[in-house]
Amino acid sequence: MTQAGRRRRARRAILVGILAAAGLQDAVADGAGGPLDLASYPRTDLTITQGKPPRVHSFRVWVADTPQRAEQGLMFVSDLPESEGMVFPLQPPRVENMWMKNTYIELDMLFIGTNGRVTKIIERAAPLSLATLSSGEPVAAVLELRGGAAAKLGLKVGDAVSWKKPTA
């Protein structure tokens, strides 16, 4: 790496640090009392089934099952293993709008219809963006995976998604 490249990388690291600190201040200023610990979210197993013969992809996901958990989502997470994600169940189903505020990693968003099938995929949503990412139609859930997972696994609109509601 060139010296100029090292300087750009260092400036980028400093900027990310500043934004991270600002994001934490935003969470406190919003009255949230700071970010929730992901360990407090319920967990469940989720599968995506595609094609014939069927290929099954398994994930361990956090469930954003309350307004506070859904509002935070994967904000403040600095790494997400390929086998993990977060599901946002929506009752009743609705057009869902997401954003990447205070989210430090790229995410793939899979919008899931009431029939349990993927209706739309947004790949590699940009970290820290305030742009609105919409389902465009009513959905029953949104699944967030590590950025690039959809392409790597060949996930497509129409793939079946299933999970069990975690026990309390």
C-alpha cells in the first residue's frame, strides 16, 4: 500500500470512529438510554429454501419483535457473521421503510411477503445512509443479512423463508 493509500485509510478510520461516537450520542439524545444489547433480543433459526432440487440455507437470527428492538435493528454492530442476521416480523403486514442510520456494516435486506416468499432484495445497503429503503408493497417481515450474502448464495425473489417464533 502506498503512503497516500495509508493516509486515506487512516482518515477513513478516524471518520468512522467519529461517526460511531456521534451515533451513540444520537441514541442517548433520542431518549433511548443507549443501544440495546443484542443479547437481550430473542434468537431463532431461520431457513431460506430455493430451487429444485431444494437448496436450504440456514441462519441464526435475532428477532426484532418490539418497537424498540425494531428501531435499533443492527445499528452499532461492527461485524456480522455470514450465518447470522436479524428478522423483523411485521404485524399487521405493511409497506416497510428501512434505513442504515448508525449501521456500520453493509446489509442485504430481504423483504418477505405474507406467503413466506421473498418479494424484493436490496443488496449491500450503504452503511450510515439515511436513504429510505422500501419494500414497495406490504410485507410480513424483513430479513437483514451480511452485505453480499444474497449474491453469494444466489438468493432470488420467490425463495421461501421460514422461522419459528422464539419461545419466551
